[in-house]
Amino acid sequence: MKKNILIIVSNANSIGPNNRRTGTFLSEVAHPYAEFEKAGYQVDFASLSGGVPYLDALNLADDPDNLRFLTGTGWADMQQAKQLEKVDVKAYDAIFIPGGLAPMVDMPNAPALKQVIADTYERGAVVGAVCHGPVSMLNVKLKDGSFLVNGKNIAAFTTEEEDNYARADVPFDLQEALTSQGAIFHAAAPWSANSIADGNLVTGQNPASAKGVGEKIIAILENAKA
């Protein structure tokens, strides 16, 4: 049976005191999208406000998967993203939240998103995110009152990477925030591929990790068929 994936994206287009332009980082959505397409999955998009989302890192458009996303159905579908609160998320086998700096703006405290993530995780569907995308998992509480990330193996954009990328723009340090809620944080060398699955929770460290997150989500879903 064809699997259904919901990619949830930020609607932010600037961040920080200097209004740094931002959006969803191109390869962090395009690379997993390419893997989902190859697997024959149905991929839909939702955004927090329902407005047209933004893309960052368009300078990477010469990458084959990025170019295919931009010129094929991916970007066209992303521009038609539905408002998350109007989506029946129970119809999806997995949700995936790509990064870019944008999620640091509107995803740390977004009640509808937090509820969707908690509900998706607790019904046994897959929750995935990459780079700054795991900020969506902050402040998510399960039915027992515990934080979702507590005791979970997590990868996300690291303190070391942020120090050399957007320290002046982000409102807080993502690695520190996840660790403060009990995450077992796994940091690889800066900008190297690092993705990790802990049960039905899949996370990745940076843009180089996006393909691996997509592959791990697919592996979980395919093994669930057995």
C-alpha cells in the first residue's frame, strides 16, 4: 500500500535583529522529497499559517535533486501548502519537518504543531526532522506529561555549527534547548552527514543529513509492512 508523507514547513521569511532573510533550506526539503518520490510515496505539504512558504539556499539549485524539486512537482506543491490545522494528519504514515533558520522563528511554540507531533508519535507513525527542524520537537509533551525528546537519541544543528553560521540571528541555541528537555544529543563533525533513528523518531544534524533522514523514514515504513 502506498505510504503518505506530510511535510510541514515554516512560514517565516526573516529572523533575528538584522532581519536575516530565511526560509526552508532547499536541500533539506528536496533531498528527502526525492527519496520519498523514488519510494512511490504520496507527499503533501502543510505550513503553519497556510501562506506560501519561502525557500532558502537557492544558490544550491544546480544539485540534481534540488533542481528536480524546483522544476518538478515539489516546489509547485509546496507553494500550495495547506494550513496545518486544516489537515487530517491521521491520514499520514509520517510527518517530516525540514530545517533552515525559518523554523526557529515560528516552531518553538506553536500549539497546533506540538499537538500534531505528539499525536503522530503516540499513534506509532513516524516523526522526522532535520537541522533546525527538530526545534519543532521542543516543548512537545506526551500524554504522560514527559517531553517527547526526553531520553531520545536526537541529532540536530549543533552549537559548534551555529557558532559559525547564524549565532547572531537565532533566538537560542538548539542543541542546548533539546538537551535541557532530556534529549541524548548526538553531534558529529560540523557539516558531516549524521542521521539517527530512535524508534519512530528520526532526526538529522544538517543539510548533509537530509537524505539520510529520508532514507531512515522509508526504512521504518517499509519494515512496518512486514
